[in-house]
Amino acid sequence: MRESRLIGLVITVLGLLALVVLIPVGIVTPSNVERLALAPDFWPNIIASVFVMMGIILLIAPARYEVPSSGEQPYRSAHATRLVLLLGILFGVYVATPRLGLVVPAMLMVFGLSWLAGERRWKRLIILSFASPIALAAFFTYIASVPIPLGVFEFIYG
Amino acid sequence: MYENLIQAIGLFFTFQNVLIVLAGVLIGAIVGAIPGMSTPMGVALVLPFTFTMEPVTGILLLLGVYKGGLYGGSITAILIKAPGTPAASCTVLDGYPLTQKGQARKALDMALYASCFADFVSNMSLILLAGILASLALKFGPPEFFTLILFSLTIIAGVSGDSLVKGIASASLGLMFAVIGLDTVYGTNRFLFGNWNLMGGLSFIPVLIGLFALPEIIRFFVNGAADRVKSAAMRGGGAGLADFKRCFKSILRGSLIGVGLGAIPGIGGAPSAFLSYSEARRTSRNRDGFGKGELEGVAAAEAGNNGVAGATMIPLLALGVPGDVITAIILGAFMIHGLRPGPLLFVENISLIYALFIGIMLSSLYLFIVGKFTIRLISRIAEVPNRILYPIVLLLCLFGTFAINNNMFDVLVMLLMGCLGYVMMLCRFPAPPFLIAFILGPLLEDNFRQSLILSDGGIDILFRSPICILFWILTVVSVVFLVNGRRRTIPFSA
């Protein structure tokens, strides 16, 4: 129940933030709008208001509208180091792709993630991380005609 | 009509289309059989591969995955007591005890026969009813569509998991993300903040993959979940005609329950499977055997589960509104291919609809072939350890997302949506309402604003026609029933 209240508080604050800051700043409303309901910010204001209402309900009566959980533990034991490593690998691929192409970062990603998940057979790790990105790049380049940035592998596909 | 049918046959019967439905069913059965991978996740991963295909081919591939996924969930439910899909959890009740008794082969066969029969009945209902519904919907204008979409948003109550409030909050978030881009009436910026990549709004696929595939993968890597257990051997003899005859009543009843519940937005396969199962138990002569390994229980659960497959396509094709998460994804696929399901599609592109019908009917046959001849292969693939499987799934997400517009911005959106999805998962916020609202949001807003423009700002246009009033009543009734139903049927709310 405490957790639901906290979530309710976060939702309420986020909703109010949207109403007071995000919508007025982020939505350009022309001065010649004749009807309020046709204004570009009308719909977002309604949505944000519903969001705030849901937050307030969770804050005031967290248990009333909730079906009891099946007993499965929510993911409290998230291992921070593993999460940081994982996000580091994922966003690393995003940062590295413009320089190296998609294939090499993808190879490193598959290698890193399989290792992170506990795969320690080096032969399997290396084959998997080399073969799968190359196969996908080949599919998208040749069959789907999508220009995948190949980086150092550009010369192979010509 | 015959001309259209001949055109449709020409449109469908290409070597590629005939094979693609088979490939879809096989992929779906594999995805469904892997615990931890859901059918929406499978459809999401396959979607980027359909970009360069013809619309019929691409949509049939997705439909194949959908149908295969519904059946595939039962394989691991029977063999290792791990349902691949929520709907298959009902199959566990009698399927796994049969495996323990050494009759796994019989249970798998019966699951297959019931699935194929129910799928066929459901497909027939789609073919018979969608056209009739679409012809009625031809009279719809923006106010009618607004109230219809509002009604279809009530499915959020059915996919909200254990908290309706969190489901509505999640849907609000989806609606807000759908607002990003240029305003359709005034052309002004909405939440662009100087980033011109956002002018066309957020692409559907990065949002879809981010919400449905990434959180599960992040959870696996963060929690270091255990790899899956090996399947029990498929022992015993198969189910024969006598077994099918004995269970036929339950299969037929389950199929009809599936059709009835599938056509109503927001209910889905799990409630249908449980209702079909409970009806079979109530009326069966072997009711004491239910839960201890009764073949009729497997048949009823699978018939109820697969009976929804074609029926959920009725509101999608006829009215353009999705009945569940997967049909919402398929609606997105239609849009990506420049098509808008609904009554006008029946007028403007009827040959495409007929071609889809042919493919859908063929998928029932393929389901049988896949189930009969590749079940050993599927159960083997389902044993691939997650430490190998998930990095490859992530690779598919990466390439698939990049392929949409050939830019890394979509990849960034996918990663950020994945983080959001993971946070939502931690806080037990359901993702399906977000996605459904994200897809339906622009339609709802556009029809609302078009109605106001038509009426010169008068809100009464939304209450003027009998169709609008009917949908307002249906919306209210649906909300009341769904909310009350949630209080009583906890297992059905997931």
C-alpha cells in the first residue's frame, strides 16, 4: 500500500508538471483559435488531468481499486551493477554506431550480453556474436534492401 | 463479387504468400512455446521484416505468428507446466497431469486438434460477420467513429492487469506520447522541443518493441533469471478419432465461446479458455477427473483459447478498432502499409480483404501441419537457454528498429521506451493499455476535432445520431460490467 501511495504521489507530481510546465511550454497554441476544444493543447490538458486524477486516487485509496497481487514478488532485487552494465552496453551501441556502423557494435553487444548472462563457452560466444549480426545485416541489405551502416564490413558487401 | 474473388485469388496465390503463412505459424508456435516470450513480443519482432513485403504478405505473416503463438503456448504448458502465453495457463490444469501420467503425446495431439477446429470456426465467423458489420459501419461519420473508438478504449479495463487505476494511468501516458508531433488542425508543434525527428510523431515500432520486448530482456539480465528446464519426453500414444469424438461437444462449445468473447473488445483468450474449461467440467460425465489429467479439459481450454483468433479480427477489419493487444499491433501494421482497416477498406480494397480471408483459412491447415510434424523441433527450440536467446532477440530489436527509417533516432526511442517499460514493470504498470491508447489516441482526437469542425464547435454532434447514442450506452455498460467483472474474476483480469 505504501508503494502504491508513493507511485500515486509520483504520478500526481508528473501530471501537475505536465499541466503547469510541459504543456504550456511544449505546445504552441496560435492566437486565432476560435473554440477551446479545437486548440492544440485541449486534448493534452484533458489527458494530463486524467493522469493527475489517477495519481490522486492511488494516493488517497491505494488498495480500493486494486486486485490483490497474485503473490509474485515485484522486482525489488534488481541488481544495480548489472542494470548499469546492461544500459551501458545498449546505449554504447547507440553512441558507437554512427562511427563504427551497426555490425561491429552489435557483435560486441551480443558478446557482452551473452557473457553477462553467464555464457562462458568461448567458442560458442565468439561464433554467436560474429555470425548473428552478419546474418541479419545480410538479410536487411540484400533481401529487404535496407541500407544498414556496415562500417568496417562495408567492403564485404560492396 | 466473383471478379473480386478472382482478383483476391490472384493476389494471394503467389509462392511467397503460400509460404509466408506457414513461416508465420511456425515462428508463432516457436515464440509461443518459449516461456518468457509472449505472442505480442513475437509479432513485434517480426513486424520490421514486413516493411518491404506486399501488404497482404506482411499482414498474413503477422496473422500467422498470432495464430501459431496461441497454439504454441500450450506446448510448454503441457510438457513442462510453463504456459508460453497467459491463455495457455488453463491448458496446464489437465495437460501437465497427463504428461506426468506418460500421456504427453495424447495431450499435445488433443490440444492441436481442438486448436485447429476452434481456429477454423473462428475464421468462418470472421468471414461471415465482418462484411455485414462493415456494411453497417459505412454510415459512420467522425462523431460515430469518435464514440466507437471511445467504446473500444474500454478494452483497457480488460488488459489492465491487477490495477484498473494503473491501467488508466498507463493509457493516459500512451495518449500523451501519441500527441507528440505536428498538430493536425493548426500545424503547430506539440512537444518537439527543437527536435525535428519528432515532427512526424513517435514511430509505432520503436514504441512497440521498447514496451513489449525490452522490459522482459532487461529483467532477465538484471535479475539473472534461471535458464529453463528441459522438456519432458513426449511419451505415450497419440489421440485418435475416438478421443476427438468424445471431446467434440466441449471443443465445439469452446470454439463458440471463443468466437463470442473474441469479438468483444478487451476480453481475449484467457477468459475464454477458462470459461470454456469450466463449462466443460460442469457438463462432463468425467467431471471428477478434471484437474487430474482429463483429456476433455485440454480440449476445452485450447478450443476456448484458439476460438478467439479469427473473431478478434472482426472489429479490426470491419470497424478499424482492435479487440486486443495483438490486433492493435496488426492495426499498426496496416497503417505502416498505408491501409486503414474499417468499412472503407471493404469498399475500396475488397480483393485485399478476400486475399486475407484465404490466407487466414490456410493458416488453420498450416497450424495442423506445424503442430503435427514440427512439435519435437519446437519443443527443442524452446529449450535454447535464455543466455543465448535474449541477446539474439535484442539484436533483432536493434536491426528491426533501425530498418524503419534507417536512422538511429528510432533506436534511441526504442531504448528509452524500454527503460520506461522496465520502470512500468517494476511498478506493476501494465504496458498493453499504453500501446492501445498510443494507437487509438490520434484516431480519437482527429475524429473528435473533425466532429467539432463539422458542427461549428457544438459538442451536441457527439450525441445526435442513434449510432452515437448506442455507442455511448455500450461504453457505459461495458465500463460498468468490466469494472464489476474485475472484482469477481481475478484470474481473468490479467
